[in-house]
Amino acid sequence: MHLAMCERILKAKIEFFDSNPVGRILTRFSKDMAVLDLIMPPVSIVMTYGIFRALTVAISIIIINYWLLIPAFFSCAYIIYLMRTPTLAMIET
């Protein structure tokens, strides 16, 4: 993410630098780096814990009642579909 932002800044036209002060550009870089350094590690740990917990619960339930494999398959397919389709929030940024 940071590399892509650096490339866009380096390829930006002069009008971008005329309309945006250097301080604003530097603040944006620092804010993004702070988010990556401070917020992402705890979020990724919690997300990994949640994924493993969901998988173990799903496996346990499927072992107990194998008929639940059918809704589990459709649920996984729907989640994969949702992950692959762009959302409105992704399109706007």
C-alpha cells in the first residue's frame, strides 16, 4: 500500500503539488504508516483467532451432523463470492 502511494506521488503532475502543501502530503504518509504499524498487528491477530475458531466450530458441527456439510458449502461459496466482488466503499477510494 505504501509503495503504491509513493509511486503515485512520484508520478503526480505539478498541479498536485501546487494545490497540496508538502505538510499535508507528509501527514498523510505518516498517518498511513501509523495505521499499518499500530492498528494492523492487533487486528490481524484477532482476525486470525476468529477464523480459526470459526473453522474449528464448523468442523466440529460437521463431524457431529454430516448433513450440515451442504449449508456449510453454500456458506463458504457465498463468502468467497462476497470477497471477490468489489464493494461500493472499495470503488469510491
